[in-house]
Amino acid sequence: MSGRLRFGLVGAGGIAQSYAQAFERSQRGQLVAVADVRPEAAKALGEVFGCPSFGSHEAMAEAVSLEAVVVCTPPVSHMDICHDFLERKVPVLCEKPLAIDSASARHMIETAKQAGVRFTMASKFRYAEDVVRAKAIVSSGILGEIVLFENAFTSRVDMTQRWNSKPAISGGGVLIDNGTHSVDLIRYFLGPIADVQCVEGKRSQGLDVEETVRIFVRSTAGVLGSIDLSWSINKELESYINIYGTHGTISVGWRESRYRQSSGRDWVVFGKGYDKVQAFTAQIDNFVGAIRGEEALLITAADALASVEVVETAYADLRRSHWVKIKGGAKSKPAMAARPA
Ligand SMILES: NC(=O)c1ccc[n+]([C@@H]2O[C@H](COP(=O)([O-])OP(=O)(O)OC[C@H]3O[C@@H](n4cnc5c(N)ncnc54)[C@H](O)[C@@H]3O)[C@@H](O)[C@H]2O)c1
């Protein structure tokens, strides 16, 4: 099938700007309408594409014939917006996190199933070229048996004035925000996750949600993964994924990626590093291909649900204390509840 699929976009804020760049590049999807509860934001983006804008997603759905929609609104709104489009039989690509809890995620997926339309979560890193190539290298077996996976997304960002730090809107802090990307990546490389542990670090911004966490996961195959997430610090790392196998190591970096087999002396450099617009374009194109029945979704609805479940379980663990007191030691400051139980 040819021609570009007609997309609507809901939520013309920060991440919508990356979608705008991706739609400019995509050969498979075109933006034909924009909606935002801030009509001026919808209008500004609509003008760039020469397409109509609306003050609500319902108004857009009524007025424009859409073949797909991208939902780029804050997490708490995902369920209602996605539900509305799915009931209208419009396929939906919903920004991460799919939902703020697994009950909502299941409800959305069931609605899509009943409607018989494509529905999944957007999580850009799986579509990054270097990540896809790293996955192929790991799967080839040249690094031996994978024993340890490490991922870090740490970048100091002032969240005091943003919805991201308001648990009723975001569902939590850095764990549900950046952590959703991490969990999706770790599942891409290691398969299903069996166990999770999560501990919280210091809050430097005084937010009502966690700012820094370290997560440990164990895959069903017994591979250990560790994830560092923070809105408070920047670890200044060159890579965001490091995977260690019995016969070698691979590193996916922001500027380039590389691997080394233990039997060889040299690192083999591959890829060009992280290109956000490339990742968003590939994500749109894969969604179009799946709608047209030409290819499988790289992130399925089942993957999306699993990521919500892992994050939810990590929150349950975060609320417990893992620490064992040192006899005679000073009392540590307990972290506040990251999100309501
Ligand atoms: N993939 C990524 O790298 C990435 C990066 C940032 C954010 N995100 C995700 O994208 C989503 C949006 O984040 P953002 O940073 O762009 O937020 P943002 O606050 O910059 O933009 C959200 C927009 O949605 C609008 N909005 C809110 N409720 C609405 C509703 N009911 N109907 C229509 N419009 C509504 C707001 O007015 C705002 O313009 C979140 O789910 C977030 O987790 C993903």
C-alpha cells in the first residue's frame, strides 16, 4: 500500500515538537490535525503543518477523518483519550508510560482488542538505530552468554514546576518517567522480567516524588540488570547501555557505539550515536507498517502492559525498606512515599 497515513496528534507540548520533526521526515505518516486543551499550542503546531487545530481531542475526532492518532499528553489523561479514539476504531500510538497503573493499561488494551485496531506504547529508544544493531549483535551470540545489563538515564532537570513531579498527573517520579524507557529496553534485550528491586536516593529538589532511583531486575533467564535513573544529577556517561557477556562487552553510546570480544584486542565501533528524530521517525513508520499489515510492531501492546507492570511492581518495592541497620550507626533519613500505595 502506498501514500502517507493520516495522523492526528493530541497534546502539542514538548514531545510533540519531536513528532513534528519526525512527521516532516516520514515517508509513511503525515500530520493532518492537532488538538490540545491549550488551543494556542495546537494552533501553533497546526500552522507549521498547514493543518487544522482543535481545543479538544473530541472536536478533532468529530471534524477530521483520521487513520491513526499519536497521544502526547501527560500520563493520567492517556486512558480516557486513547479509549475515545479506540472506540471510534482509530489506531493509537500512545506516548510512554502507557498508563499510570496496570488496571488502566489492561482496560485500554481490551478496548483496542474489542475494536480490532492497533494500539501500542511509544518508547523511542527501541527504535534507535544503534540499539537495534546492538540487539542483533547480542542475539548473534558473539558476546557469549549475557550475564549483566546496565542502563543509565541521568540528567539534571528542574522538575519543581512541571507536571512530571505531580504524582496525580504523572503517576510518580523518575521511575515511571525515564524508567519506562529503561524497562522497555531491558525487556528488548533480556526478555521477560521475573523480579525487581528498587531503592531511592536523596531528593535534591524537594519533590513529592522520587528523583533518583536504582533498580535491579532479574530476567526469567536469570540475567541481572541494573538501572540508574535521576533528575538530580548527570553522570556524564558516554553510553546509556552496557551489556556484559561471557565472551565480550557491548556499549550503546550517545555519540557512537562499540563492542569488544574478549578474544580480540580492539573495540569495533558501530553506529552514529543517538538520533532522536531518526528514532521517532522509525517509530511512526513501524506503526504505519503494522496498521497496514506489512510488518510486526516492534513494541506490542503486551510489551507495553509488561512495562507498566514492571514499573508498578518496582513502586511496590520502593515503598519497602531494604536497608539493614548498622549496630550503633546513625539513623538515615527515610525517603518519602514516591506515590500513593
Ligand atoms: N519519548 C520521549 O522521549 C518522551 C519525552 C518527554 C515526554 N514524553 C511523554 O510524552 C507525554 C507528554 O509529555 P510532554 O513532556 O510533551 O508534556 P508537555 O506538558 O510538554 O505537553 C503536554 C501537552 O498536552 C496538553 N494536554 C494536557 N491534557 C490534555 C488533554 N486532555 N487533551 C489535549 N491536550 C492535553 C497540554 O496542554 C500540553 O500542551 C507524556 O506521556 C510523557 O511521558 C516522552
